[in-house]
Amino acid sequence: MVMKLNNSFYNIESEKKFERACFELLFKHYNSNSVYRSYCDLINKPPSSISSIREIPFLPISFFKTHKVKTFFEKSKIIFKSSRTTNKTPSQHFLKNTINYEKSFSKSFELFYGKPSNWVILALLPGYYKRNNSSLIYMVSDLIKQSDSSASGFYLNEFENLYKVLLDLETKKQKTILIGVSFALLNFIEKNKIKLKHTIIIETGGMKGKRKELIRNELHEKLCDGFGVKSIHSEYGMTELLSQAYSTKDGLFECPPWMKVLSREIDDPFTICKPEQTGGLNIIDLANSDSCPFIATEDIGRVYSDGKFEVLGRFDQAEIRGCNLMAFN
């Protein structure tokens, strides 16, 4: 039975269904995605030669900068572009429509935090907010709408106003999420140290050249102290993906059921690592059915036997992008 992935990828309930969906998409993309087909042919890996998801070819993420990675011929509903901290070419993600993206980030948020309507959602994302092609802004804007609270909204550099809002929400014991880019969160606590009991801080990474890059432990320690919280949450997402992973503690990310992370050997990109072995991160994102669901990122990390993963850094010469996690020393 063929799954209608555009409508049901978020209903994946078992590893068997996940693997079946992967192979369906593998054949779809080989047949209708000219960029992916050319890559598979170049490395001599046609779908007929593959018997395991560990053998699936993962398209290098750099192709999103140089090619139109898509399976459709119609005009794109929207084109997401990565932020540029240098003069390098941004990645572009062409979407036939926004249905998969909206389903993916909404369902994923619910898995980790419950319905957005249960929260006041505040965003501190300067550098992104004025861009109309940012996938992060699109996601957060929609979650703010779903929160259905007049207190939810974006803040640029309105630190004093944000401080007052947070204090007011704390007084009311209102469940709140503050999602922000790392440098802005640090700038905020340097001027407005606060102690929060009813607010979750989610950092999306990205110093964007505004501040010195910090290792995650150092960043989270500073944020915990400044916001008066016990832990900092993190979001792992990027322009080229329609799904996100979240970390609620210890820097260990968890994926929604339709997303899976594998690590590849650093010196042999076609060999998948054993659990806990450091390598380049490969991502399967079933929501990417119209672009490419199999992506070899430029991040380095470890994947554990339970599916959780951590990000340790970036490959040398890999561009550090604002919407991705910060580089590690």
C-alpha cells in the first residue's frame, strides 16, 4: 500500500512505516528530482541497489546553494532563503506549497510542548524579523498566531518592554516560551537580569557575527544565570529542512517520528557510523517530499542508540549560518 506522504508523514508510528516511507521517497526523488538523480548516478547508487536506509544516498546540503532542488515544475509557493553573514551564496528551499512545513512544525511543537494555545509565545529574533523569506520567522509567526494570546509577539531590541512583559507574565504565573537567537538573548540578560519560574527559554543558535562564538555549555550557563532558569532548551532547524528537533536538556536533541538523524564517517561520507561515533550528520526529513528528504549536512555530531543526537561543531570551511546551531570549539 502506497502512503500519501504529503498528508500523512506526521502519522508515522513505527520504524517499519518510517522505512517504507523512506523507500517510497527514494524512488520518487530518483525519478522526478533531476538534481538528486544526477547525484545518485554520479556515485553509482541507484535505488535498485539499496536495501537499507543506511545505504540511501544523502545529498550534500551545498546543492541547495547551487541548484533548484525540487520535484515539481509549478511556480514555487514560497522560497525560503538562509541568512547570510558573509557574501556567500544563500541556500534556497523551493516549496510547492506550505502545507508540509506548517504540519511539521505544528505537530513537532505539540509533541514537545503541547498545543501553542497553552502558551504565550515571545520571540527575540532581530536579524530575521525583517526578512520575508526566513523559514524561522514563518514558523514562529504561525506559532504566535496559534497561541491565540494578545501577549504573544515579536520583539526586536525592545529589551525594556520585553522585560516588563516577562515580569507581568510571571506575576500571572502564565506559561510562557521565549524563543530567541543566541546573541539577542545574551544582549537582553546583560541589561535585564531576571528570575523566571514559568518561562521556557529556547535558543535557536546563531551569533551572526554579532558576538564571539561560545561552546554550548558556556552559552547555556550564561543564559541560565541571566534568566534565573535551571535549563535552556534548543531548537535544531535549518532552511533546507521542514522539520525541527528539540533539546530540553543536556544538549541532546530528539526528533519527531518523521525525522531521523544518522552520522557518517568523516573520512568516508558513504559509510554510516556506529552509535556514539563522531561523524557528519545526515538527516532524513519525510516532510521534505517536494525538495529532498535525504540531506548530508555540514554539522558534526554524535547519534546515540536511542535516536537522540548532539551537535559538536562544523566541518572546516563550512559556512556558519545564523539559523543553524552555533559552532563549537
